[in-house]
Amino acid sequence: MAEKALPRLTRLLGIVTYLEQQGPTSFAVLAERFGVSEDQIRKDVGTLSVSGLPGYMPDDLLDFDFSAFDHGVASLTESHGVSQVRLSAREAVALTGALSALVAAGTAPAAALTALDKLRGAMDGNDPMVVLPASSTKPEVSQALLDAVARRRVATVTYVDAHDRLTEREIEPHRLVTIDGIGYVECFCRRAGDYRTLRLDRMNAVTVTDEPVVAAPSDADGFTLVPRFDARVVVARSGRWALEELPGVALDEVGDDVEATFGVTNAHWVAGRLLAIAPYLRVVEPEELVQALGDAAKAVETAQAG
Amino acid sequence: MAAIDPAERLLNLVIALTHTRVRMLRSEIRATVQGYDPVDPSMSEEESKKRDAAFERMFERDKDDLRRWGVPIRTVTDAAHGDDIGYKIHSSDAIMPAIDLTPAELAVIGVAAEYWQGAVLGADARQGLVKVASQVTHHASVDLPFAARTTAAQDATAALIEAAHDRQAVRFEYASATSGTTQRTVEPWRLMIRGGTEYLVGRDRDRDAPRTFRIGRIHGAVKKVGSPGSFEPPEVLPDTMLTGPGDPGTALVALRAEAGHALRSRGEFVSSDGDWDLVRVPFHHPDAVRDEVLALAGAARVVEPPELAASVLEHARAALKVTHG
């Protein structure tokens, strides 16, 4: 399918604005700046050079130096005042909302805050998106990890894992990532001898050592856990909220109930989520998940009833 | 005439409407702007009617596209010419203000733009990035050790942002926890991301009250109703709309040694009682503590308040009913 009109129009105006400010620029540099091939830039400059004011006589058109064109350089000699246009509401909010999510997750470099200020300054009126932190990452934790990533140093962290175990680990941090509003560090964990994606809000303390990072960053994305089995759960509508948060869940309304199907990586973790909506549960399948739920419920009953 | 690329037609339209001194009539646009089919007198009446309608559709769509893209086309009427409507783009409406980003700022915006990938807003983010990048001086690209993405982005979000910006009411099908799927008509005030989940905060017209909607529960398309500028959102939203209904207090929780680290880090150690450590934990809503204690599967129990302890037990027994059934 051909490229859509507005992305191309945006780039066409971007090329004119860029050339106005920077002067003659090679196709290669424009291609890198606008994330397209040199061939596409050549076509774009071709399109620009036949566009202009109604009449479309030579003096009405955007004008380029054609001997430069033949040498792979865009050299604009007449722009007719064409220039990049302001951000639309959606574009502006898409950018500021995502920046805010990075900041809220505690995984943003200092430049994110100044960029956010500048973008908001360029918006017409209020920013209609509010981003609230998902959890509280200690600022000193993200600061220390940023430092370790920047200087490529090993860090020692104390970490509470998803099973509530407190561990001390030596990690080689590669990248800070925001996934669904929560901050993580992608790293090589020396304790596990493997790549890990650790939640920042589960770290109590981080110490940056002098030891250099040696493991190369992983190519894989953070979450590569493979579901072990598929589960089906039916709940009364009031229990829907807990199922919505399960990764990869499909929800269907069946009368007054909601049916959820999803892959289970860790039955104990899912059992913990299901306990929160136990009064609304109607059906839980398969047996392995039923077992995990029953074990967890019995343990809670024993502890609580004393 | 071979149809030219739509981007080229839009570019010519923007240039023409920006340069026209007063306004351009539709007929002038059709006759002179490259990319539209001019009237052809040699055509049969039927054929030219078809062409007229095609031009009207194309021009209406172009106007909408440009407006959504950030460039409002103003309509200009002229008393001397009766009902004729003309069009013009004021450069002051359209031009990108100088934002003056540093290379590091542009690089972090590039990271942020990836957040919405896979959702409708992803295309908007990339386009916004190209717009702001047009102004930034060339430099070696800055490679940042950051990444961002969401798995929760909803296609409805883009339409709701637009409606909130234009102050236009919306109508959609909504699956609520209490009343099933119903149609709602809402004045969208703000969008909110909390814990990676997207919400709409606004006034529900049928219930005549402010409500918070989970965007993931909106089914199908978000339809705009009424005209833009039809309501005024409050400047400050009530706290409870942002944080959810609260019932704050503190709980006394007993934890096994080496367990409940998340609760420990938010709470305050009180004393030890045999194998249990007693920790006092503040909460915004007691349900959150209940769910955490349940998830600890026996490594924690609630000591106080008694209602919370009873609720934990009740949940465990409800689960046992299902697993035995």
C-alpha cells in the first residue's frame, strides 16, 4: 500500500523547514533525519519542485538547485513561505503523554522533563492527559541505575521478586524501559547467569560499583516468558477488573458474566490474582490452576483463622 | 488527467490557501489547485454531476484531514458576494512555533514516540516527532539507553483526545462492572493513565454526574455528538476521580520472616510476635491491602482492623467453595 498522505505531507514540509534553516543538505542526511530511504528523499524533493502556487509557472514553484540535485544534495532556492505546521492535538498529546509515562515510571533522563516543558509550551491550551505514577520508584534507585547505565558499570541491587523473596544481585544494566507505565531495567543478572528485566519499584537499594559491564545487551524484548498452559475463568461482572490486568487476556461477556481466556506462566501468581475476586468466581479451569487456587486459599484460611 | 499523489494535492492546497489574499472559493480551488479535477465543459451532464460530487467529497475530506493534522481552514464569507463561502489558512494558525529542542531532548522524544506503537496514537506520535524534528539542527544521532511501550493502548484513546481538545461530547458502548454494556454519552474532560491503564474522566450526561471510565471497556467506535465547544471542563478535577474512591486508614499486618517485602517497605515495623513480624501499613483503600495479603498465600495475615481480617477470610473461603465445587 502506498504511504498515507499526511505522514508524507508532514515529511515534505519538514524537508523544506530543515533546508531553510540548515542550507543545502545531502539526501543521506535527510534520509537519516526523516527515517526514510535516500531514494524516497529524491522522490520527495522531486514532488516539492513541482508544487507551488496556482498557475504553477516556473516562478510559482518551490525551486531547487538542479546541479546540486544531481550530486545528491537538496539545495532550496525558493520556499514561497512553506513551513512545518504545528502539532495537532493528537500528536501533541501522544508525545507529552508518552513522555509523562516515562517520567512517572522513573525511567526518564533529565532531558525528558525539559522536552516536556517545551512541548507543553508549544501546545494551544491545556494538556488533556494526566499521567499518575503506577508505583513508587525511589528516585535514588533510578538515579543510581541511570548512572550505572551511562558509565557502563555493574550495580549491586537488593530486589524483592514477584514471589516476594528478598535477594541481593549483581547486575549489568543495559537499558531502562517503561512498559505499561511501570519502570524496569533490562540487565544481565550475574546471580541468575541470564538476562533479566527487573522492576524498579521492587528495588530497595542500588550501589554502583567500579566494575565494568561485560555482557552484551540482549536482543530479546523484556518479556519472553512462555505460557505453560491455557486457562479459562468465568466471573460475575464485578470481578472483571482483576482479569483485565492479566497479560494477553481475551474477555467475552456471557450474559451477566465475563469469560476470560489467557495463558498461564505461573499458576501461583494467577491464583493470587484470583483470590482477590474469589466471591465472584464461577468457573476456574484447568485442574492445575484449580489446585494452585485451592492451595493458596487453604494457606490464607489457616493463617488468618489462626 | 492522471491522479497525482494525495500528499502533493494537499501540499498545493495548503500553499494556495496560505497565499490567497482574502479567500478562495470552492470553484476557484477546483479550477486552479493542482490535484483537483477542473470542470470540463465537454463532458455529458451526467458525467459532470458525478465529477462535481467527487470533488465535493474529496475537498471535504481534505479539509477534515488538514484540520485533524493541526491546520485549521477558516471559512470566510463576504457580504458583497452573498452566500458564497471562501476558504483561507492563516499562517499564524498553522505555523509551528519555535520549540528549540536540544539533540538530547529530541532523542528522548524519539524514545517516547515508540510508547504507542501498535495503537492508532502510534501514527500520531511518529508524525509529531517528524514535525518537531524538522527544526532541530543536524547532529550525530544520540543513542539513548531507554525504551518505552504499552500493551494497553486503545484505539478509542485517539478519538477521545481529539474530543477532549475540541470540547465535543462523545457516545460509546461501555461495559461496566455493575450494569452490563450500556450506551454512554459523556463530556470528555481529561484522559488519565494510571498504572499503565487508560481512563477517561468526564461528565456522564445521562447520569448528570462526573464519572471515570476505563478506556479498555469501551466497545466499538467513539462517536462525536453535538458541536465542538459545547462544554467547559472544570479546571481542577476532584481528587477521588484521579486516585479512585478512597477509604484511607492503616492496617496492622502480621508477616512471616522474609515475607511481605512490599508491605514492609511501605509500612512501619511494630514488634515481633513469635514467628510473625507485626507491621503497620497505611492504605488509600483497604481492598488493596486485602489483595496483597491474599496474594502472599498464607505468609501474611491481617490483625487489624477486624473487618479487613474478616474480608480476607471470606475471600479465602469463597475460593475454596469454587475449588471444591
